[in-house]
Amino acid sequence: MALTALPPDTEADIARVTEALAMITPRWNVRILLALSGRPLRYSELAGKISWLHNGQLHPKLRTLCDAGLVERTEHSARHVTYGHTERATALLPVLPLIATWAEEHLEQPTTPLPAIEQIEDSLTLLTRRHAAAILWVLKVRGEASGRTLARIVMPGSDWTNIYPPLRQLVADGLVDTDGIGRPYRLSAAGEELGPVFGALSAWSAGQPLAQAARHPVWGRADTARAPRNWVSHPVRLPAPPVLPAPVRSGPAAPPAWQHRELFSHAAPARPAAALLAGGPRR
């Protein structure tokens, strides 16, 4: 049964991307995948890399990632079990720097530079809002649309006013713009720049090479696609993150603050209160 009024191919594409985001967004999942990006590790070795995560938290996370097809559990003997990436997880790693690059250009930047892992986690929080992917997809295709039109396409059969909570959230997050109540909605500059991220997630979730991202029928930009920055995907030890509020984008982007060798090797700094803006959710 169709969930939206979008064409079947488009609906399937959005559903795959939404499912991909649901796999990696839950707290700690990206950090566990990064910790496993080298050779397979025994449970104690992995626990040592992410020591802030207690045994009672790590084991169910590993089980969930195994069920999602991202982590492989190998029993060498009754007392020797290792965990490592599947091919799907290995193919996913190049998507992460695209997300970090987008975050650095479009999310609010505190006075102290953040590790790329926090940039990625903040971005995933925005993209997994309910109906967010479908709304952004429709606005990318149509250019602009009223709330009633978006409701008819994104959530057919539902009360059309139900579209406004996710729309207001996307506006607060800086991904959608409008000129006021009753006026059409359109993608913001930050929303438009999600092309490489959504294109790569679409290609990965469909089992295609990431090079196909630039040719995505909606988000592809073959003429302007930028190569992702190099980064370190297998740190010796990942820092324990602070508890953070939800992110939003800010104004013009500052030059990237993170360096190739420093992405995950330093302690994650707490965000100062002075860096937070008033009037809505902030990262």
C-alpha cells in the first residue's frame, strides 16, 4: 500500500533512504561503526575503544547493528568471537564525510571546533525527523509548495493540518524557508545543499556505487559535485561525547575547523552556552 502520493519509484527511494538513516542515527551507532572500521575486534577490544558505553549498552547495540547487516559477528571458537564490518558497512563509511562537510557549512558553529563525529550526529538528528525526507524531496522537485499540497502528497488520507508540526520543525532546523503564514514553503540554502548527502544515501541503500550519487534524478548535480574531504575513519580511541541539544544551521559558513588527523583523536569539548542562539532548538 502506498504511503505517499508520490510515484512508486520515488516513494521506494525515499523509503530506502529513511531506512538507511534509521540504521545509523540511533545514539552511538556511528561511533561503534567507526571503532570497527579496522580489523575485526573482540568484544573486550571494542569495549576498550568506546569505554564510556557500558556493557549493558554495547551488547544490544551490536545485536541491532548485526540485525541491520552492518556488523558481522564471527565465532572462531566458544571463547573467541570477533565483530567487524560487513561489506555494506564498509561501503557506508565514505558517506559520513559528506555529512560532516554539509554540517560544517550549514549548522551553527560554536566557538570551540567540534569533532566531525559530532557534526555527523547532529546532522542525522535533523534528517531523521518524521516525514523530513519526504517533505524535502517534494520541495526539491516542485521548487515550492503550500502546506496543503505537501500534506496531500506526503501524508494522503491524513488530516492535512498534520503537516504543520514537521514543517515548523524543518523551518526551525533551517532546512525549509517560508515568507510567513499561508505562504508557500521552499528549501533553504542548507536544504538545497543536501544533494550530495541524499544522493549518496540513495545510492548506498540501493546497493549502487557512490559515484551514482551525482546522477540521482532529484538530488544529483554532476556538474558541481564536490569530492569529499579526506578524513580518519578508524581512530585509536573515540572520545566520549557530551549530552547535546538539537542542532540548527546558522548563517554563512566558516572555513572548516577540523583537520585530517584530528577528527576523532581529541576529547569532545562541551559546547559553551554563549554559542547557543535563542528562539528554537539549537545544536
